Amino acid sequence: MTPRSIVRLVALCLVGSVVAAVWTHSAPPYTMVPVTIDGEHVNLALRVATPAGPGPFPTLIFHHGSTGGGTDPSTFATPYYPTPLVDWFTARGWAVVLPSRRGRGGSDGLYDEGFSQDRSKGYTCDEERLLAGAMRGLRDIEAITPVIMAMPFVDARQVVVGGHSRGGTLAVLWASRHPDEAWAVLNFSGGWRSTSCSTATAVNQALFEDDPARTPPSLWIYGENDSLFPMAHSRENFDAFKARGGDAEFAAVTPPHGVDGHQIVDSPVLWEGIVSRFLVEQGLALEAVH
């Protein structure tokens, strides 16, 4: 049996339990997906929402960010389920798939994406450790994505990969290395390390600039008053990405007074027009589901 057929078999075995556990207004139950990463067999948690109908559907694969400062291990297992974003896409005929990386949201393994040597201190500012952590997260995505793509409800001709915060960075990075597997990229408030570290610009640009010229069209959406990535910093990262040949659009939105701009992913009213236009321009379907 070929690796591709094995992935397809795993996806077919999982899809019944995955689809049965979808589409609630809180985080739905997850299905554990067996994968091999770094030579280790682990199960990654997968949450799925689909619209009504038989499918296959255009599909958004959406990746989570970090856990604040990384100092509270009790938050690592908290499921990531951005209900407003999920509802917005499913209402327009899209499936949304939310994989959790190792040690996060119910997944097996150690969460180890750029911690200080003393893990009690949370995320490091050390450039080498931060980049190694990002590559660890990328390997998780590279392991789970083929399983997702093979699921029968996924229209592999209409797949968008996206993410919030660190997940946005990983979405851009993954797409640059797999340009023929995603139609477009949605980067919400992306970055790997906040500007509280002097290494933030070097780290974030190193990840965004992995291979911009190969990355599918991407939309970068950032909010004013972002507590982690000020607008000037994010625009600088975007400009560097564009300068190296990236096909991308930058959108700045302003949340209500007192709202952290880093959480704009939870406010579709701020970005729905921008995202709708971008997806339609890429030839992707957006159909209201009644």
C-alpha cells in the first residue's frame, strides 16, 4: 500500500466520527488522528465544522496561535475553536478544520514551540530556540495536512490555509513549501514572537520570508492596537515579504475602543468584506447556506 493510499484510508476511517462531532456554538468534541512526526507516533486532535449537505466543500484549514506568555501549562490543553470565524465560513458553504499541534488542545506529545530553557519562564527571546520551535510546529502541520486533504468532505481544488497569530505565520510558511496544495492563505494577526523581544523582527521576518515567491496569494489582516504585534512592525514584516516576491495584500482594521487588535479574528464584522472580496478574486465560491 502506497503512502498516499494509507493517508486516504486513515481519512476515510476518521471521517465518520469527525463529521458526526461538528457544528456547535462551543468547541465540539475532537477526533484523535494518528500521525508520525519526528519518528514518533502521536495522535493529534482535530475539530471539524461542515455546512449542511453532502459535500465536498471548499475548506479552510485554520491553525491556532500560542498561549499568551507560555507560563501557564493549564492553558495548553484548552481547545481552540474561534466560533465567529467558523460560523461565518460554514454559513457560506465552507468546511472548517482546526488541527491542534503537539501538546495543545487535546493532542498527544510535548508542547515545545520556543520555550525558555527553564520552561517555567514561558516563551524565550532566543532566536535559535524560537526558530526551532516554529519548525517543530511546521512539522506537525506537514503531518496532519495530507490526512485532512484526503477527507471526502474536502474539495481539494478549493482549500485555503489560514491561522491566527503563530498559526498565521505557520500558514504562510507551510504554503510557501507546498504551493500547489492550497489555493490561498489567510493570515490573521500573524507573528511568532511579540515585540517585547528584541529578536522579534529577525525571527518573524525569517519565518515569513522562507520562500515568498512560491507562496499562493495571501491576505494579511491586522488590527490597530494589537498588544503583541504593533501595526508598524507587522507592516514591516509584510513589506519584507513583498520585496522578496510574495503575492500578498495587507489589510488594517480598527476594532472598537478598548478591544485588543490581536483578537480581530473573533469579529467578522471587521473583516468579512475584505475576506469575501479576496476569496472571490481567487475564484473561490462563497454561497449562503439557508
